[in-house]
Amino acid sequence: MNLWPGIALEAWRAQSRTLDFRGHAIRYWVAGAVEAEPLLLIHGFPTASWDWHRLWAPLAERYRLIACDMLGFGYSAKPRGHAYSLLEQTDLQQALLAHIGERRRVHVLAHDYGDSVAQELLARHQEGRLQLASCVFLNGGLFPETHHPVRVQKLLLGPLGPLIGRLFSRRRLAQSFARIFGPHSQASDAELDDLWQLIEHNGGPAVMHRLIRYMPERRQQRERWVSAMQATRVPMRVIDGAFDPISGAHMVARYRELIEAADTVLLDGIGHYPQLEAPTEVLEHYLQFRDRLE
């Protein structure tokens, strides 16, 4: 399968649109035919929707793509002093769908922090508050007991969190990502420059210690979210970089214990960002999953 080239960051930014969400400017993107099945892509921490840029064009050939930089991320507003939460980010996803007039059952492809938002969407589906058609998770902390955060994440949660965030730099990003990417799929210097630009934009490091509160929130919501995953009839798949020390093969092993007839794919040697490290493989396994549903 030939993969389309990725999208340069400035070109990506130029394609964005703006949504007002509770007084905050949110950047979002849509692509693909309006009549195609909707696919909502949800990014992770601490990056943004540009994480999907290597998959964007090939997926847009088949689906109506919808993505936003969540509140506090990327090119969206990053209000200081805000009480960021995964539940509010889920409200944002629903507000985005309403804003663009998308009322059909939605497919979801999520990563990392976005996995938790997808879990909340799944719980709301079970409650009849929206309709999902399928859900695919890339590497993320689906279960708090198997989530192994990196050192900077732990520090951000502590009393020095505000200082740690302000001291976060491109060099520290490179150090962290070197540990969580696969040994043969490391981010290039140019890619790290772009990822850092997204984090740094609009004072992002100053709110990182507030965004990181998603980790205890995951623990608070664990029973609700895992129960929804166990009860749902929404088709699910995990596509996971096995090398990832945060949520790699050990997380998938737990998923197989908890989810009946678990549909999982492990990518050997790939780390925490499979959509950047192995986009061709992620695309192949995602399309295989979708083709099975038809």
C-alpha cells in the first residue's frame, strides 16, 4: 500500500477552521466527501491533531474526517487557570459534531489522551446520549493500572508542576520522545521542531500542569469507562505499538484479560506514536477493521 505524503505543518494550519466553544477559540479540520461516513480523530497529550497528518489524505479518500485541537492543545485556546477535564473535552467533541451538522453514527479513531475521551464517548453511547459506529484505540492509558507515565508527567502532577511545565523545552521533548518511540522509528529533528511548535504555541507549557490532571481523572472514571467497554456492542479494535513503555504490549495484555473477544493488533518495534512511526501499518490495520464492518 502506497502511503500519501504527510502534510507540512503550515499547510495544515492554513486548512483549519475556528469554532467558539464556551468562549474559547478551537481550531478544527474537516476533509473528505460530506456524504462519506464520518470519522472523528482524537489526538493525544501533549501534541495535537497534526499527529494524524500522515494518515489524513488516504483516510479522506474514504471517510469524512473531523478533528480538532482540544482545549489547551495545539492551535486552540490555552486558557490559564482553567480546570481542564476529559469530560469537558468530550463535550467539545460533541459540540464540534453539532457545529458541522454531523448527526449520523460516528466512527472514532483515538490516541493516548484521546483514548480517554473516546472511552467517555463510548460510555455516553451506552447511555443513549450519542451514537457511535465503531471505536479504534491507538496507544493510550485505557486502564490506569497499566499506565506507566514518563518522569516529566509525574513531575507535572506534583507540587512543582507549574515550574516543571514552564521549564519544559524542545530539548526535554526530544529526550522524552526518544524513550517512547521505537528504536528504529524515532522522530526526526524536523518533526520534533513541528511538534514543539504546537506545544509552545500560545504559552502551552504554562498549562501543562493543568492538562496533566487527566491522569487522576482516569482513575476516577475507570469503573464507568471499563464497564462501558465490556458491555458495548460497538465494534472496537486496539492497534498498539508494542515497544511503548507507557502503554505498549503490557496494556494490550490487560485489554485481552478484560475485554471479551478482544480485537488487538501489536506492531513490533513501534513505540507510543504508531500513526507517526508506522503510518502505513496503522492505515492497513484500520482499513482492514473497517472493511470487516461493511
